[in-house]
Amino acid sequence: MVQNIMDMEVKTINWEKIFSVIQGSYSIDKHIDFFIWLQESVNEVLPHDMLLASWGEFKSTNEISKLNYDVASNLSDVSTQIIFDASAEIDTFMSHLYQDWIKSNRRWFVINNLDELDLNHQFNANFLSKLKQLNSLLVYGVSDLRGKNECLYVFFSKKKTFEVQDSIMGLIMPHIDNVLRRIQHLQPLE
């Protein structure tokens, strides 16, 4: 189910592309710019169909978390507002992933073949029925000691297997994290 980063096959890295993606992160100041950068540039080195970012006070799966969300998705039926509307379910889902991240010593991990897992039972989340077209996910966490909260970045893919190298994650994720801290995140509609 959970694939450790050490199991990933080593592939040649396109350093020019990596540096281009990093350089592109410095000019982002709006959410739409982030979305375009993520889908057009980042997607070339970290292929995905949706990013669900979550930050705040993660609690155990039996406690109520105080989480914030942002979504960048190229899926027509998944948006940040849909996440806000299902926040209780998403909180449970993210709390489970957070606990898995803690168990993996705060290292990023992959879950492949989501269609073979009973995620609705495991996470008790009807929201996941909207994600049936997604088949794998990658979880990357960041501990913010200064802000005293933690962030989880969950990349979803339609592919059955999520493949990415550790070195790419180490180079790209600090820039994704930095951009999301700089831009105004989307707010729920009243």
C-alpha cells in the first residue's frame, strides 16, 4: 500500500527543467499564477492531476482538527469550494494521512492503486467518491516550528503508480511550499 521513497526506480533528472521550474516560482504572486505554474511547469517533473494542501493543527483521527485547505486541480468536479463543503470528511482523511506521515518518520510517501483499497471504509469519507478517477497519491509534509503548525501536500494522479524521485521532491517541494505561503489562499464562499 504505502511505497517508501527508497523503492523508487532511479531515472535521469532533467536539471534544466528543474531549475526552470524553481526559477518560475519566484514570479508567482496570485493563486491563478500558482495554478498555471503547477499544472504547466511543475507537472513536467512531478506529474499529478490535483494538489490538496492542508495546514493547521492536525489532531489524532478521533479529535477534531483545525485545518485550512487549498486545492489546485485540473479535474472539473474538484475545487477548493468542494473541499470546504466536505471539510469534516476531508479533516478525517487528512488526519489519517498525517498519522501515516508521522509513522513514516516525516518522510514523503506514496500510496498506489487507490482503486484496490477500500478508502471509503478506511477513512470514512464519502468525498472520496468524487476522486474515483484518481488512482494514486503522494504525501509530503512540512513542519513549521516557527508558525507552530504543519502542512501536508497531497498530490493525486490518475495513474495507478505515482513515480517521482527523492531528489526532485527535495528540490521542488520547498518552492511549492514557499509559493503557497506567499499567495492568498482561497476562502470559502459565504
